[in-house]
Amino acid sequence: MSGEARPARRLAALRRRAAFVLWAEQLVPALAPALSLALLWLGLALAGALAPLPGLARPLLAAAIGLGSLGLAILGLRRVTPPTPAGTDHRLEQRDLLRPLTALNDKPATHGADAVWRAHQARALARVVTLRPGPPRLAAHSTLPLGAALLLVLLGLAMALPHPRARLLAALRPAPAAPALPVSVEAWVVPPAALGLPPIFLTQAAGKTPLLVPRLSRLTLAVHGGTAPPWFTLGRHKQRLARLDRSDFQADLTLTRSGTLRLGRGTDTLAVWPLQVVPPSAPTVTLATTHPTTRGPHLLLGWKATDRFALNAVRLEIRRQDRPGLPSLIVPLPLSGHATSASGQLLPDLTANPWAGLPVTLRILATNTAGLTGQSRQVSTTLPERHFRNLIARVLAAERKALVLDPTATATAQANLDRLSEAAAGQIGLGAWLDMRVIAAMLGGPRVDVPSVEAQLWTLALAIEDDGVRAAREALNAARARLNDALSATENRQQALQNSGKDLQQALQKYLDALARQADQNDQTMPRQPSGKTIDPAQLQQMAKQAAEAARAGRLDEARRKLAELGNILDRLRPGTAKPEAGQQSRQSEQDAQIAQALHAIRQGEQALHSRAADRLATPQANPARDRAADAKAQAALRHQLGDLAEKLGAKTGAVPNGLATADQAMKDAKAALTAGQDKSAEAAERRALQGLQNGAQQLAQQQQGQGQGQNQGQGKGQGQGKTAARTPGQGQGQAQASQGQNHGRDPLGRAWQEGGGALDLGNTTNATEATIARGRALLQEIRRRAADRARPPAELKYLDRLLGN
């Protein structure tokens, strides 16, 4: 490329740039009003300022802005003129005083100096490279509105993120008509019919915790109000709600996977629900204890069953350890409704079951509404059995157990029942004796229904043992229930109250008569109340009469209170004690009786505290802190009672048994542990307190027996050695009187002392009854059973061997 061509190309580029600057200086002021107006609408649309405009105002405003901008642009462009070559050259050399472009266009006035003119042209061409058009010169009044509009657009764009397109479309569309009613959302999940669960309603105030729903449940969404179809998303699935009418929409979906359910309309979100779709699974069953303990006829076995959705049934499965091939015994456990969790501790009374007294394995089974069953681990134990006091009833129960163990031994059972019926003739009622003969005849038949025979043997044993007490008690409970129902009745209440009140009094009288017959037959006193006092039939009849009269008079609250008090006394009755000999009660010291009764009450209270502490350790309680605080107050009260009892003993005998002192310190430790919230330490301290109270009672009995022996020996010596003994005159007489005043010549068991040597007068001892003999046999059998269990503690086994003489 030649040296002149390069500056020429540079000059052409500079002229094009100068033309662009001249165009800009004309176009920007000409189009600035139109651009400012359009950018102003764009910024307002992105910021959402146009959303409140009603109806067609938004699209009409957009059309007006567009037409106005177009008109302003046309008016401005009409004033624009294209730049000329002279104008571009003038723009390039306006800052250079030498005017190089003008010099290039000039012609010499004379000829002959061509070399000088060429040098002048070359110098001007060299200066062209240094020329610059400069930036466009714009007036402030034309650029300021445009800059403000651009700033508004940037602010609106920041506010519209992350959905600027939706804001622009909303500004171009007509505003939706306001709904006649507020928009309402309804959503519910219908679990599969096989589960039997009620629908699960979703509220708009959903939390962050996912809602558990069964797999294959049916989701229904309903939106009422508005005209635009709503939409919903669940994971990657998106769907619009179907239109039912002008303002009602609905959609259904089968749930197969978890996710966040989002319901919305347009750019607005109406509701959000996190859902966790889970398949049905078996319930979880746990046992809190591995070795059940016995409380009367019940077993204590802490258990808990939980399910994600609902439990349908909880039951106890029992299997024989010696014959695991036998069908298991299923015992339903209480369950309220379709709960998601159930727990318990006290298993049902199974003493009437044929397997009572046999080693078994226990397992808790829980079934949910889906039909899936969960099970706990197995535990081994021996089912509690009822110990009959009546010898004939005990033999019948033993024959029943023998049939349970060996159902083929019907001939042996028949022979035993034949011999028993001959021996029991005249000792039991005629009806019971005939039942016994019938059962024996059934055992001798060709086809023996062993389960039926077992049931009849158990019923007969209960009838002989209770002598109508059980039937009378059931009738009394039924009468109490009828009176309670009558108190809550709304129709024919007065007649129902009158009839149920009479029934209650009659049933109570029959029950008291049955208790009296049972006490006479077993050589016992009437049952006692928890305080130790024997029940007063007249007092109970008076309470029943007052409840009936209050009900008939319309004082329903008073009637319910009286009925509850009566039921509380009847439900807490305890068996009676052996009847004392004639005159024995009158010979006992009133002070000794009070001390014994007080010590018995303290032991009962301490036993209750120990049971509650053991229950808290076995099964979590709803409010353990409150229970511990109440037990701590009760423990302090029992310790105060024990202190008063110790003062009385000290004033009476001059000494306090060591066991009571040990119990006092243990009670102090138990209260401190309860206050500190330590159930395990409290349970151990309460156990020590019970042991101390038991030892103290034994020491007190031995102390009273020793005092009786010393006093009677002193009386004998006074009579035989009154002339030579070196003592104060009248001392022997005083000792004899003291002995007469306390025990009246008898030991703590009521047996008379022989005069002289202080030996027992066995000839005056009351003859043992059959009940006493049977009780002794049962005690010996229990001792032998426990001694055969070599898994017991060594100290206990050693003690049992000593009792058996081994």
C-alpha cells in the first residue's frame, strides 16, 4: 500500500465518524420525548405500579403510551436533516486552526510553484490523522428526562425479579374482575379404603413438618372464587384445576411420592403443604420390663404400641412353655378408638383361665388398620392363680389343673371326684354336691368334652369358695350401674330412679348377707375397710338409702357423690381376719391395739409410695415431677406419724425397736430422693423403709411377748418365794396386777400361761379348724415351690431350706 493511500483511508473513516456524531446530535433530541415516555411506562410496569388499575385501564394505557411515543418520534424525526460532506469536514477541523481539510481542497492561484504546493498538500494530509470529531454535543434539557426514565426501568427490573416477564404481561392484560365471594381453598386426603382411616384435611396454615399420608391416598383440591383457573405442583408434576362452573375449580391426584404441594393462581401462591407419602408398615411394640411381676391376680408388664396412622387392635398372646404346639391363648387389651399410640402395664386377670399357675411365654401383638401386625419380644413367666381357702374348692381347682396338663386323664379325674363327693357330702350345699356328681358322670362318658368339664370345675370351685359372694357382687355392680344410668337419663327419669334405688338397696343387702355367710364358713371376721375398720352393714345401707333418696328428690350431684363414696368403700374392701377367741379382744390393751393399728397404717402408706415409685421406673408417667412432689409430701407425713408412734412406744416401754429407727432414716432418704427427682434412689429407700417397718413390727411383737413372760414368771415367783425373796413388799402383787392388766394371763397369740413355770398351756389352745389346716398346707406348698426354684437369691433359698428342715 502506498504512503498516500493510508492517510486517505484514515480520512474516510474520520468523515464517517463525524457523520455519526452529527446524526446523534440530531436524533437523540428528536427521539428523547418518545423514548422517555416509553421507558416511563416500562419502569412502572416492572415495579407493579400498574396492577391496581381496574378493568381495561392497563391495556388502554399501554396503547396510549405506544401511540404517544410513536407520534413524538415522528414529530422529532421530521426536524432531522442528513449531514453534508462540508458539514462533516467542518466538524473534523473545527478544533484545528490550520484547517488541513480546507487546505487539501484548495487550488493554487498561480502556476509554477508546483513543488511548493505539493509540499503544502503533503503537510496538510499528514495533519488529517490528528483530527477528531469529538463526542455528540447534547443539551441537558433533552437528556435528563431520558436518564431518569432509564433509572426507573432499572429499579423496576430489580423489583420484578425473578418474574419480570409475568409483570410485563400483567401490565398488558385486563385486570381480572373482582370475585363476588372471597377465594377459599379446600384440600383433603382420602386414605385407601383398606386402611379404614378418616380423611385428612389440609389447612392453609401448614407448618414446616411434613404431613404423613399413606401411599396411594387420593388428594382432592378445591378452589372457590375467582375466574382464572388455579394450578398446583407436586414435585415435578404440574396441573391446572378443572373448572366446575364459573368460579369453582377442582383437581384429583393419587399420591405416590413425597414432595411439596403448592397451590396457586397466576403469579400468586394460595397455599403450600409439605407431604411425606409413606407405605403402610407394621406397628412397633416394645416392652419396658422383661420379668413380669405379680399384683394380686394381675401381671405387671409395661408395654407400648405405636403406629404411623392408627392401631386397630392390641392383644396379648400366651403360649405354654411345656407344650408350645398348643394353640396360643389370645387376650384382647383395651384400645380406645383408632389411636396412634397405646400403652399399658396391668394385664387382665387370668386366674380363671385353665393355664393359671402354669409357665407360659407372653407376647404383645398390635395390628393397624392396614392389617399389618407387629409383635414384641417374648417374656417367660408363670400366670397367677387363685388360692382357694376352702379345701373342697382347692381340690376341684387341682383336678381342673390336672386335666389341663393331661386332657387324657379323665378316668383318674372321675375317680377323684367320686371320692371327693363322698367326703364332701353334708359339708357343701345340695346343689354344689349334685353339680359335682354330674361332672363326674360326664368324665365317665364315651366322648368327654374336656374344655367344658374344666369350665364347670372352675365354676363349681368358685361357687363353693365364695358361697354366692361373686354373684351377689355382680348383681350389686349391675344395680350401681343402673342407678348411674338413671341419673343421666332424660326420659322417665323419676320412675327409673325409684326402681334403681330400690334395686341398689336390695342388692347391697344380699351382698352383705353373702359376705356374712362366707365369713362364718371360713371362721373369719367381716371384710375390712382400707383404714382397718370392719365394715358396718347399717352404715352402708344408710349410704345407699341416702343416695336413692337424693336421686328421687332431684339432688343428682349429691346422689352421684353418695354413690361414688359407697362404690369406693365396696371396691376397696379387704378380706377379714381370723375370729379371735371369746373374751380375747376384751383382754388386749387398748393402747397396744392403737399402736398396732397405727403401725399397720404406716406400712400400708409406705407400700403405696413404693408401688408408685416402681411404676414410674417401669412406665414413663405423664407428669412425673408433680407425682414426685405429692409423694414427697406423703413421705414426710408418714415419717411424722412414725415419730409420734415412736414417742408412744418410748413412753410405754422405755425403748424403741431398732427396725423403726432404720425405717425413719430410710423415709428421710426417700423424701430427699423424691425432692431431687431420683426415682431409683427413692424406690430403694422406700424398700428399706418397708423392711425396717416389718422388722420393727416383729421386734415389737417379741418385746410384748417377752414382757408377758417376765410378768407371769414374776407372779409365780412371788407366790412360791414370798417369805424369802429380798424385794419390796407387794412387788410380786404389783407384777401380777400388771400382767393381769396387759395380757390377763395370756401370750400375744391368746394362749394361757401355766401357773408356776411360765410354760404354755397347750391344753387350752383352740383346736385348729379345717381352714387353718388348709392354710398351713397351702403355705407349705408355696414354700416347697419356691425352694424348688433355684434361680432365687441364695439368702432366700437358704432360709427356705431351713424352713423345710433340709
